[in-house]
Amino acid sequence: NAGDAHTKSYNLIRDTLFMGNDKLYHDVGNVFVTASAIMIPIGQTQSAVKGLTQFAIGEAGAYTAGQVAYHGTKLLGGSEEDAQTANFIGNIVGGYAVSSAASKFSLNNVKNNVSEQNFANYREFSTTKIDDFKTNFKDVETRITVETRNVADEIQRIQLKAVGVDETGKIRIQDYTTAKDGLSIKRQDILDNLSKYGGTIVGEGKGRFTGGTKIEPGTRIDVISKPTDSFTIEKVSSFDKVKQYTSELYKTDLSLEEKVQKLQKYFTELDDKVDINVPSDAQYVKSIEDGWISYDWPERLGFKKGTVHPITRTSGLPERWDRFGHMGGGNFSDIPSEGPYTYSQRSIPYVENLKAYHNGNFKTDSYFDKIDAISEGDIKIFNRILREEGIEGVSQDQFLELSDKYRKYISDTSTSLSMSSDDIKYGVHGKAAEWGDMSGGAEQIVTPFGGIDMLNMGMMEEFK
């Protein structure tokens, strides 16, 4: 209390774990003083979960220390392994019949058989399953921390029990539990998000799974449970669904027109259409391949002959941009005052999909300086520009990757447009050519990097 009738302090352990029971909270606190002297110095407490494990050692009324520690750890967001450890340690010291008179405890009263067996069961179970995992998969590592995000774009972190690679090179994840009710809701929710949205390994990592390694959306996660049914978390993205369906069509004897029609029907049935493009007509398609579509793209990168010009510091790069499709691509348009160009004006051969629309601004103040630094191979200047804008600098490997992408852009674009590397240094712009039944005419921009890279480098921003 802060000195008046309306102000209260909030104590996470007291108000969550002990449900506001102040007497029980202080009774257990008194027990902790004695118990911690037996088992764990209070100064070692470093986190809510560890602190709770240590705080709850002792016995309090109808609660055993193990029960308090186990359920309290779960309440405060601890993992199953943390909770099992808390339960085990709690019952060891809880067995000491500690009371307000410390002299009453006796080492002969230790009653830890059940909790010790529970902990041993978990260790034995998880160790066996990890050994099985290592037999069937490569490069297996344990206790790898990853970061993902939920639907609200909030960061979530979780330590994975085991991570490996299957025979196709895809990452596979396993989780283990011996809790009678299976995984905690919180842990399962984070694993769901990891499979659905993907994630990144944080910290140093281990072996093949070093810090920065990506966990792709759709990664399979097997939850192996001893007391309940095991299950698989595999949130397959719409990209992967379309890719898989395209592979199935590839193996059929259907005509190209029939395959395109089936793809279009499949698209209409998708719940999540974000950034999904399927052909609007078979006339724009060469073939349906194993997992991808080969389009019969027009020459000159789709530009109308005689309309292509270099982007320079003084012309060609608009403030506003938009595009339809995944932001990995480097094709954009400006946005006319009367509104965005149509699919026909852009000459893009896809079924119209508003869920694939992106728009934003080019950051013209540093767009050119960053390309200069990359083209000249100057990581120091590049990182200095990034840091001045509040963006974390890149590593040497990341800079080399950007340099490789830039060289490929220069090579491919100069060949396609018969233009010099100086003319295409910052990108090009021109009018979209007619194609099939599409009218063309939209202002079209091709940049040295795809949208994702430019967003990461602060060369553009996207409006959500």
C-alpha cells in the first residue's frame, strides 16, 4: 500500500500464484528462509521462474512445495521442463517438514520419491526420443532458442527441445512432454506460431543451427507426449499448398489449359490468398512444372520498346510505389493520382487478387547512397548510412550476399535491355508493353534489389 486506500502494489507471485492469499504468501516466505538455507542461496535467484522455484521450497498448509513450484512455474510462463524441475526440487526440500521453528525439520522426513520419479521419467522419456530423433535425422541439436511472432506481430521466444534436418534438407523440430495434460497452452501456441509464421534462431546457436538461421513457415513440429496422444504441428502456408498442388498437376496428363483452370479453381478455394498469384489465362504460360509455373514472359523485361530510361538521382524514381505479389520481387509501379494501375495496364498475367497488393514510399534520401556503397564494395560506408538511420549494420557475409545480388542484377538487366551497367546502376523505368489481351501502358520500375531487401535496408517503406 502506498499510503492511501486506493493505491496497491502488484506482486506477481503473491497475486498470481497465491491468488491474493496474503497469509499463505507470507507463510511460504517464512518457510523459504529456512529452506533456502538448506538447498539454494536466495542470491542466486535471477528470474521469475527460478525465483518461484526457490521461493516455493517448503510446505504451506494444504500445498506441498512441489505443487506450488510446479503450478506456479506454469502460471508464470515456464516450460514443462522448468515446471518438472521446480516440482522435483520443491518436493525434496518440502519434505523437510519446515515450519516457523526451523529446529523441527528432519532429514529423515524427505518425501521426494514421487516427484523424483516424475522428473526421472521425463528425462528418460525425452532422452530416448532425442536418441531416436538423432537416428532418423541429421545435424540434430538440442535446446535451441528461436524467435517468432504472433498474429499481432508481437515477439515470442521459445527454447526448442530438438532440431534436425530431414533427407530433403528441410528443418524438422520435436518437442516432448510427460505432463498428464500434455503441453501447456502457452507453449503450444508459440509452437503453432513458429510453424505458421516461421522464425529465427537467436543467440549463438549450435552446430548447423547458428544464430540468424531461418525457420521457414510450414516447418513441421512433432510433439511427442507420453501420457496423451502425440501430434504434429504443421501450419502449411498457402505458398506451400499451391506449390504442392502444382506438383500434383505436373504429374498428370491434363492439357495446359486444364491445368491452369484447376489452379484457378484451387486459388478460389484458398482461405489465405495473401501474395498468391496464379495465371489468369493459359496463353501466358509455357508449362506447369514440378512445383512452379513457367511463364512465357515477353522480351525486354516486359518494357515497351523505346520507353526504357535509367533511374538517376534526379529522375525516374517516384516517391510512391506499389506492386501485386510477394515482396521478394523487384518490379514496381508508381501510383497515378486517379488510383493504382489495373492488372491489364501492368501486363501482369495473374488472377486479380487484392490480398497481394503492397504500396509505400521509396526513401529517396538514401536509396542512391546505399546502392553506391554496395556497387563499390564499401561495407563501412554502407553500415555507417544504416546506423545513421537507426538500422543495425550488416555482417560481412550479408554484405557479400547483397553484392552478389547486385552483380547478378547488372548482368541480367544489361543483357535483357542492351544497356550499359552505368545506365542501369540505380534501376530503370519505362512503360509496360502490351501482352496478349492486356493493354500495357503502366509506368514500370525495375530496381536492383527485391522489395524485402530494400525494406530491410531502409531503401523503401511499406504502408500497412
